[in-house]
Amino acid sequence: MSQKNDILARAPMNESRNAHAISLCKGAVFVLGGFSGKQRLNSVEKYLIKEDKWIQVAPMKDKRHYLSACAINDEFIYAFGGFFGSTEQEINDSIEVYEVEKNIWSMLTVRMKNPLWACSALSISPTEIILIGGKNTNRNGEVNLFNT
């Protein structure tokens, strides 16, 4: 147990990444996508907090960094938007959902109203996720409500 205002080093991820998304579901931390310094990632790692251990889980369908993610009902993790390329014209408008118990990602047929990167996602009810801010070539400060 650490003392107040203390930071302890924990086991490193299996794959170095930045510009990733993070979510808590079923008592584990999930880290999605990001950028390795060389390439965009679709890989997902699960951190078992009590064991201080990382394990690979099923990868997302799309490679993306600066994506947003949100868990809902302690059962599903949704991944929104992000970059799939290196320019502001290569912004992803897709939405994927991860079924934690089945370790399966599915691409939804619905798309984001506007492709966004670096927006924030938060579950506000058992069936709703609010997406706030982010950026694309023309917008920032948007607010969208997604019904699962």
C-alpha cells in the first residue's frame, strides 16, 4: 500500500504506446490503440490490477490513435474515432464495441456524425455515452450523445 500522494511503479505494458485510450471494465484496466512511435496500433491490453500483470486481448478492427473509449454497464467497451493515418484528413468516423466476456470486437454500422480525434467519452446512463470536444478539420467543441 502506498502513502498518500505517492506514485508507485507498476508492471509496464507489453507494447509501448501513446495517444491511446483507457477504460475500466470488470475491475481491469483496458488500454486501446495508440501510436508506438513507428505505427498506429489496433492492439488492446488488459491490466489485472491485483496481479500487476498485463495480458493481450483481441485487437480492434481498425488501427487508431487519439481515439476515445468508454465502458458501459461493466460489460462493453466502445471505441470512437481517432486517426488512422498521419494527416487531419485521415480521421476515423467508425465505432467499435468490445464484448469483454467474449473477447470480441465488432464494428458498428452506425458512424459518428463527424469524424473526430481526441474527444472525451463518458457513460452518463446504462445506454448513453456523451462525446465531448475533440477535433477534426473544421470543428472542435462538439457535443454528441450516442445511444448504445
